[in-house]
Amino acid sequence: MYLNGTFPVLVAVGAVPVVLLALGGVDAWAAAVGWLALCVVLALADAAIAADPRALRVERSLPPRALLGERVEATLRLRSAGARRVR
């Protein structure tokens, strides 16, 4: 998924200018639609520049055998085969 926690905050922060514009005489629906359109454009731009999650490679190494209740050490490696950085 491309959206992170900042997107809902961005949409919520847009409520302040919409209210202020409505108090200033601008149609509140027009301001809200404009703000949501801007948010959609920003979300699409963010998705376009995001790293491809299908380029992630996961490797797991475990011991060949383990007894029930016994502690074992496992190694998990994540590698990005894509050109963009994954955070």
C-alpha cells in the first residue's frame, strides 16, 4: 500500500483552510473539492515515485531441525532488487 500516516493528516489539515475560506465568502464545497483533488494528485505522485514492493526479496535461514520448545536462531534478510530505496 502506498499511503502512509501522513496522508490522513494532510487531508485533515485541509479542513482548516476550507473553513477559513468558507468564512471568507468562498463556497465551502468548492474549497473542499479543490483540496481533495490536490490531495489525490499528491497521493498519485507519491505512489508513482514509491519503490515497487514486488522488488523486495525475503530470505529466511533456519536450522535443519528443531525440537518443540527449543530455542533456535533464525536469520531474516530483506533485499530490495529495485532501483528505488525502501524505508
